[in-house]
Amino acid sequence: MNQVKQIHAHMLRNGIDQSKFLIQKLLEIPNIPYARALFDLLPNPSTFLYNKLLHAYVSHGLPLQCFSLYSQMRLSACPLNHYSFTFLFTACAALSSSKDGLRFHAHFLKLGFRFDAHVFTSLLDMYAKSGLLLSARQLFDEMPERDIPAWNSIIAGYARCGKLAEARDLFDRMPARNVVTWTAMISGYSQNGRFQEAVEMFVRMVEQENVRPNEVTVASVLPACANLGALEMGERINRYVREQGFLRNVFVGNSLMEMYAKCGRIDCARQVFEEIGGVRNLCSWNSMIMGLAVHGRWKEGLELFHNMLSGGTAPDDITFVGVLLACTHGGLVDAGRRYFHMMEKEFSLSPKLEHYGCMVDLLGRAGLLKEAYHLITSMPMKPDSVVWGALLGACSFYGNVELAEIAAEFLFELEPWNPGNYVILSNVYASSGRWDKVARVRMRMKGNQIKKAAGYSFIETGGVVHKFIVEDRSHPWSDEIFALLDEITGVMKRFGYVPDIDLELENYE
């Protein structure tokens, strides 16, 4: 940089114009503002220099600057070429700006340009990232030759919009794949709640296809491991992350921390949090505060919150969800009220549904049911099922029939398909000896054809996640599993084990 400044000073002293050379050097460093300042001093910049600046903007996360540069090109009558439009389409893709993308596409056609592979792919990527999948697919089908980036763009577009069947069909038909292809599918499955398929795709990628995951792949599969409780797979990924030096990536660090927290290893999550100290962002703080709160370590969570504030990191609404959860797990009603009011007074953050839900839960657990109900009725927005569910749960614990009925009626309207609300109300009636109302609730369930769904569990072994339902024999190892259970039961009986029938019937009921 010092050398470039010396050259610039030499130019000014001696009246030598080497602006084009300097601009290219500045963009390589990069020092884009300095390059733009020199660029704006040129009387008639060439298309080549415009394209260099456009490329720098899209490469360094400044896509909006491309639009002003495009306007400047039009005003100065500087001709655009294929490269210009490639960078403009890429900028639109980064911003998911279909409106500008359509404008640039129309201008491209008006100038009479013919599509080449680069323009085709950048335009396809723009349509896919903007959610215009019909236009993207039409363009994809019209392409004379499709390279890997073109396949990746359309697959990622479908996956991002939740159209996983279409994405998988293209994935299976793709002649050659790279790590981006696999990551698009893994990310699509994970973001759309199909966690088991995300993990299975990751295992296939690594073990069968020998494709090495990158930081994005790892950050995409770890949330799936977290939601499945697949700790063994998460540990394997953790070792790979450390071998490859990926922990410097904040998204990987945050995902790894969340995986450990959700799998019950809060100390490991805290270790990762400390290790990524240099690259922590607000998401890192939020995840750690939330994890500590959920694990009952409310005191540490609140301490971390105050450490975050003293370190100069401003909280957001998600931070306060974690803080209020910590108060709930600690039974800190007064502190919860104080933090709830602090949001707006000190940080100009209006409480959202999630915060009201946390407060209702906090008050309900403390037995302050009337205050919780009053808070619900004074909310500036319509309460959702989480808010009413928190009140109903508290009424069940404290046996408040009157408020339980009010909460249940709202829940029946909001979640007519959810059998849990009927069961809880029935239990409230049963605990107060109102068996006639218990019968009415059951008749209402039957009349609405609502049945309690069978519970299931996930078990991870050898890095593979298996799903089981009670009395389920669909698993390929069912015969071996039940034979082993019979053997264990036999051994228990030989040692004198006698089941407590009354307890088992009580649990069943």
C-alpha cells in the first residue's frame, strides 16, 4: 500500500497519468474506496476498468455499489459487455433482487447479446436465489451446455425454497458433483427440518463418495446433528473441524457450540465458546446464554449476559429470550420483570411474542396465574399457541380450572389438530375430581377425530441415526432387537425382578 501511495505521489508531482495501473493495483490489495476515488477522477473510464470495479464489488460483498456503477456507465455512454452483465447478475443474486435482475436481463437482450456459459450461469443463479424458480428452470432447460455451477444453482434454488423432491431429482441426474452440490442438498434438508436425511446425505458424501466437506458443509450438517441428538456424529465432525482449522470460521464455531448444547454437553459448548473468542459474534453470545439457561445454569447465563454488555456487544431480541429463559429456570420473577422492561427502556427493543411467552411461563411456574393472564390480555399482539400453552401448563400444575378452560378454548381454536391440549385439560379436570367434564373432553376429541400420535425416539449408533416407535417392527433389525430384549427380560426375572404392575398401569393411563 505504501508503494502504491508513493507511485500516486510521483504521478501528481510529475504530471504522469498511471491511474489505470494504480486502480488495478488498489483493487488487488484490495483498497476499493481508494480505487473508486481515483476512478471517479478519470474523464472517460474504459469498459475494462468499469468491469474491474464491478468484479471487486461483487467479490468483496458490496453488491449495491454495482447498481450505482451501472447507472454511471449508462450516463457516460460507456458500452457494457458480457462481463459487465455477468457481474450485475451476480450482484442481483447476492441481494436476491429479482426486480433489478429482470431490468438487467431486458437490457442485455435489448443490446442483442448472445448468451455464453458465464452469463447463462450468473443469470440462472440470480433467478434461483430470487425465488423465481420457473424462470430459472426454463433458463436451465434452454442451456445448450450445463456446467457444474449451473446445476448447483438450480439445485440450491429448489432446496432453498423447500422443493426438495425437485432438488433431489436433479441431484440424482447430475453427471458430476462437487462439494457445493452436496452442501446444497445437506443444507436444504437441514433447513427444512429433514434432519435425518441431512445426516444421511453427509455420511454418503464422506464415506461413499470421498468428498471432503468444507466450512459451509460442516455448518449445514451440525444443526441437523443437534436436532437429532446425534452426538457421536457431531464428535466426528468436531475432530474433522479441528484437523482442518475450521474453528476460525464463526459459523462453524457457532454450529458446533449449538450441537453440543442441544446434545446435553453444555461444558463442551462452553469450551468451544471460549476457543472462538477472537471471532465471536452476537449469535455466539446468544447461543451460549440460551444453552446455559436451558441446562438450568441460569446464574452462568446471566453472568455471561452482563459480560457481553460490559464488552460492548449490544443485545438483540434473541438475547433477551435467553435471559428470560434463565430467569424462568432460576425462578427469578423480579429479575425477569426487570429484564423484560429493560428491553424497551435501555435498548429500544419492543418485546415480541417469544418474550411474552417467556414471561407467562415465568409467572405461571411461580403460581402467579392471574398476573400471567393479565399480561396475555394486555399484549399488543394476538397471543399464539405458545403463550396460551404456557398458561395451560401452569394451570395444570396448580389446578386452576377456570383459567385452564379459558386457555384451552383458545388453543382448540389455534391448534384444533393438537391432542396434547385436550389431554392437559382432561388432567386438570381429573385432578379436581370433575369426571363428567373429563368425559366431555374425551367425547369432544372423539367427535373431532383427534387421536394422540405415537411417540418415537431417535437412537444413534455407529454414526447412523435410527427412528423407533413403540412396538415398531419396521426396522430391519427388529428381530434381533426384540430377541435381545427378551433375553434381557429373562435375565432380569432370573435375578428376581418383578414388575410393579400398578405403576406401569398408572404410567400407561
